[in-house]
Amino acid sequence: MKNVKKISRENLKAIKGGLKYCNDELPCGEGWCCAGHTCRPIDSSYCQF
């Protein structure tokens, strides 16, 4: 396990199949909203504000 780079929590979630990390510089894309630094489907209850 030599020379293995440190993997951030966001990248681990993406690898495992979790939700994508987002912020002002990293938008989610069409059909998604950024709620709590996490990309969520636009029709979810997290995106209704």
C-alpha cells in the first residue's frame, strides 16, 4: 500500500455510489440542486425552498 494518495470523504462517497459533492465552484448540473454541499435531484424535498 505504498504511495497511495489520501482520498477525501467526498471522493470516497462518489466511489461508493453516494451523492456528489458540490459548492459554488462545482455545480451539480441540469436537473440537480446543491443542498448542503450535496447534489440532490431537483424534485426532492431538499431542493424546495
